[in-house]
Amino acid sequence: MQDEILLTPRRESAVEDMDPFASPNEEKWDFVLVSDIHEIGSEKEIKRKKFLDELSKKGFTIKKIEDTKLFYGVRAPQHIFWKYQCLLTNPNSRQQNSSAHQDVPVTTRIRVVHFILQNTVTSDLEKLRDLMKKKVFEAAFPLHKKEDIREILKKKWARWRVLFKEQPIEEIRCYFGEKVALYFAWLGWYTYLLVFAALAGLATVAAGATVFSSSQVSKEICDANNTIMCPLCDQNCSFWVLSDTCTYAKVTHMIDNEATVVFAIFMAIWATVFLELWKRERATVAINWDLYGWDEEEEELALQLINNSQHEPRLYQHSYLRSTIVLVLAVLMIVVLIGIAHALVIYRAVAMALFTQSEVNLLSKHADTIAVMTGAVLHYVTIVIMTKVNWQVALFLCSLEKPRTFSEQENNFTVKIFIFQFFTNFSSLIYIAFFLGRINGHPGHYVRIAGHWRLEECHPSGCITDLFIQMAVIMLLKQTISNIMEYLIPWVSHQLRKKKKSPKKRSVMLGEEEEAEDPCKRQWLNNYELNEVNVFSLFNEYLEIVIQYSFTTIFVAAFPLAPLLALINNIIEIHMDAIKMMRLCRRMVPRKAKDIGIWLQVLEAIGTLAVIGNGLVIAITSDFIPVQVYKYMYSPCTRENHTSMDCSTGYINNSLSVFHIQDFEPHTKVLPEFNGVQIKECRYRDYRNADDYTYTIQFWHIFAARLAFLILFEHVALCVKLIAAWYIPDVPQKVKNQILTEKHSNLRDELSMMEYSTEV
């Protein structure tokens, strides 16, 4: 049985509720409020009635249906939308259409009604969000309705068989609003341009793979059967031969070669071109959707006045005290995140020591690789945990700032959560890229944690291998696990909500039997069974892709396959989000927007960091600079004219320093014999003298070359970025001409009306 009551609104005038576009027999509801069935006379029931009475005073029509919950359908009077059109239409259009009621898009209706619902105040000075916190209302949502446009989206967008087809952006806009449509337009554009970055990354890896056998450096490592290396731990570790790392040397050369430098410059240019082309695309979209003259602040003021004609605007305020407190707390949070990165460093150092001493041959033989991989998995776990912590801290800091509007709150929150997430995701990578193997000391004088565990060294085949493994593990885990959970959790939740549905029952309040089910009841129930949409749900999608964009650009020189992984992820992500939004979640409240907001500034900052990051990776992490210094200053080619000789011949022997085993620290226990041979000295990666272990002149030559390359690379890359930004106009010429023509036409019409008025 159902209980259905139509609450008659109080009219201010006889024509206010007339909707010439609605059929008298067709019931259209803008929003549905859901509440538990409270006892008559209870505090919650009284608060609910007060809120509904306030809506009724504003002319809202309210329909009540009872099932296991109370459902209230809400429909706004037409005069509210007429006021909205009058306040936000340009003067010329207002004069021409002042006597006509124009139809309002469904997305606008939902947005206006949502604003009024959220800002309606009861006699107890409570708003809807306060009532929802007190469990007076359980949910408030717009409806997924059986519309032609929804069927088009389900057919052309929210299904897996259209995986590689163009998105119906115009239909997305008409159903979910401009903000959602712009997100998918941006994501589609980014995914499209990732094709070129992925091909460039594959070409870089292929270039390295094709010279496996011809690489002189890899060949020397594979042939170094007599090069005895120093032990990797202090206790019970034996010496080992350099040729044991032959496979890793080949993998390292696959990502660390001359093509990597070209690829890094390409990605710096790609990031700039991507943003510049997106600005052009966004300008085209804005003019097609008539958004150029739209102002978010003006719309919010208009909605406030529509809701309450006596409303006074909240003025801008700034407090240096609050800003200082927020800044200090944010810095403390960043220090905590850096501390977590240090904890991961300690874990890897301890794990390395334990694995090398393990009796399991697999662990002891591949201790360095296993320590890095398990460290990467642990890093991913900290990312998952700290993401939730970062979220709460960012919300708390935003509440301290007391933002004036929701948009201001969203922008402030975006900056904070991105900074926190950046340090969460990249602190460990920054350590591996720029500090690993450079602050650990040398045999006989290692830097130790708590005086016991020595800091880990780079992988014997090169420092860039550690960064490659770390990025590969994190990106694969993030993309696979997060995508599975992102789809699986809403799907399971939806199935559970459907199963909780109870059978029909008699009405508790009226005691009347249900003769025929109201056509609205099934629709409202089906929408209620869908998953709730968080106010920051679209923000989550942006954040996920922007962090992925950071991985794709900042350290891409160490992981050229990052764009390919991002491309595959995004193709799946677009349609997974579409299915989730159309079939598993309630309808999102449409929001208007003419660009992607502050995310554009975030992306531009990432583009600058990408130039710095990749320059540092090649200059510091990669062996590119040491090899070039050796070729042109220390190789046989500099002494003799060997046209047939590879100038990198002898590089490996040159890059290894000599250590006398009698100089080991007293507590170090190593076996002096290796394969039956008495060992007196061993080799390690560094440029130090064999007598006093001070840096050689070659070390300083390499240091100077690294610094010179870094300065040159970053200046060239930044100059190319600036030239590309200048060369590609933000707004297409066609759009500029269209805006110019419209301005000219409007001024002519105004002038004609002035002349006509003067003549009359």
C-alpha cells in the first residue's frame, strides 16, 4: 500500500505555477527526498514537516509516497525558472523575450532546485544538510528518467562494445551538465594525445631493445667474469662477479640510452602542446555552448536572490592569522609525508640486510631487487592509507579558511589535496631518483641507520633500474587495483541495496489498501537503490587522472612505458565511469562550467616539474652523462685515432673503484675466499682513489658535466615550451572572429534601437 499526498503550494499570484511546457497528465519531478518513517509527533517528524512547509511557501509542489521509506517528490514552480532566465540573460535577449516563457533545460532545472533545497532555512535555522546529519532526511537526489537522451548515452557511451568510439559529448552535457561534459571532453582529448606519447615511449624502448647485443656497456658487464665486486651486506655475504648482473644491464640499457634524452625532450614539448591544444578545444566548446559570457559568481548571486529576495552577499574576507595557521599545518603535514618516505628508506635498508643473509637462495641472490619491489608494494599501501588521511586533513584546513563559496572551497581543497598527494606519491621516488646510492658512503665507511644497517646502494646495473621497478610496480598496482575497486564496490553495493528491498505492505498512516501502484513509485525506488553520489565524486576522477598525468610526465625518462599504461587505463576508465554514472549511481547534480577550473593551473605546474624532473633523472640518475664524459675525455678514442673502435670501450672498468679488503670496518664479516681464490681487493661503483678513497678528478669532471647538462636541458626544454605556447594560440581564430561578429552585431542592434527611439 502507498500513502500519496499532494501538498498544494501557496501562490503569490495566479499565474506563477502555470507551466505551458508540461502536460497536465504528465508528472515530472525535479528532486526526490527520502526519509525514514518517524513516529508522529517525534522531533524528526516535526523538523521534516517544517522543511517541507518552507518549500511549500516557495510554491513547490510536493508529492508523498510511502514504501519502506517515505519518498517526497519535489517540483519547483515555473516562476522560479522565469526569474532565473531574466536575471542571467543578456539585456538584448531579455528585451526580446520578456513576455515569453522559454523552456528550461532539465540540467538547469535540477541545478536551480538543488540550490534552493540546499539553501532553504527552516524556522529552527536549519538547512537540508543539517537535517541530513540529524537523520531527518536520508537522501536527496535528482532522477534518472526514461528520456531519449539517456537511451542514447546507454547505447553509445555506457557500454564496453563502444570502447574505441568517440564520446557523445553533447549528449553528456545535456544530461549531466557542462562540468561533467568538460571532464570527459578533457579526458578524451588527453587520451587521444597519449597515443603519440605511448608510441614515442615504445620507440624509445624498442631502440634500446634492438641494441642489446651491440651495446658495448652491456657487453662489458656480461663479459666481466673476473671482476670481483664488494659484498652487498656486512655479515656472511660473499663477493660476487659483475657478470651476474648481465640481464639487468640489458634491461637498464633498454631504458637508459641516447634515445631517452630525445624522449624526455619530446615529453616536455608534448605536455605543453597537450595543454595548448586543450585550451583551443575548450574555447571552441565554450563558444558552442554559449558559455563565454557566463560568470559563476553572478549565477550564484542570482540563485541566492531567487531563493531569498532579501539576501545580502557574503563579502570577501582575508585573515592573515588563519592563512598563517593553515600554512603551518600544511607544512607539518608535508613533513609527516616526507617522514613516511624516510620510513620506506629504512624498510628497504633493513629488508636488504635480512634478505642477503637469508638461507633461501632466491632471497639472498636477488635481495636488492626483492627489497625494491616489496618497498614499492609497501609504498602503494601507504598511498592508499594516506590518501584517506590527506583527504580529511585537506577538508579540515579548508574549513579553517572559511571559504566564501562552494567553488572557492573546491579550489582551495584542490590545491591542498594535490600537494599532499604529490608528496605521498613522489617522496619515495624522489629519494630513489636523486639520493639513492649517493649518500650511502663507500666500503669501509658506510652511512648507517642507527649505527647498524647501512643505507642501500643502487642496483649494480645502474640507479635508474630501481626507479624503473618502483614506477612500474606503483603504476600497475594503482591502475589495476583502483579500477577494479572503483567499479566493483559500486556494483556490489548496488546489488546489496536491491536485495534489501522489502515486499509491498499496507500503509501505516492511512490504513488503506493499495489498489494500483503509482507510476512514480517504481521509478523513485529504482533511483533510491542506486549508489549515492558524493559532492566531490567528479573531483575524485580529476585527482586520479592528474596524479596519473604526473607519473606519465615527471619521471617518464626512467619509465618510457608510462604513457602506454596511462593510455590503456584511460580507455577503460572512460567507459567504466560512464557505466558507473549511468547504471550504478544516482544522477549527479549538473553543474555549469566553462573550463576545467584550477586543474589547468595544476597541469601547467606539472608540465614545469616534468622538465625539471626529467632533466634531473638524465643528469643524475642515468649513466648517460658519465658515459659521454668517458667517451670524450678518458676513452681510447681520445688518445688514438681508432675509427673502428667503440669509444665506450673500457667504460665499466673505468667506472669501478678499487677497495682493499683489509680496510673493511671491524664488525664486517666477509669470507676472504671466493671460488677458491684468496681475495685482496674488490670493486664498487664510484670514482674514488684506491689509496685514500677520496674523489678522483674524473668525479668532478662528471659532476660539472651533469650540472652543465641540467642547465642546458632545462633551458632548452623551457624555451621550446614557451615557443610552443606562443606558437599555438589559446583561442582559435574562428572562435575569435565569431565572438567579434556577435559583439559587432549586438552593438549595431542597440544602435538601431537608439536611433529608432530618437526618431519616435
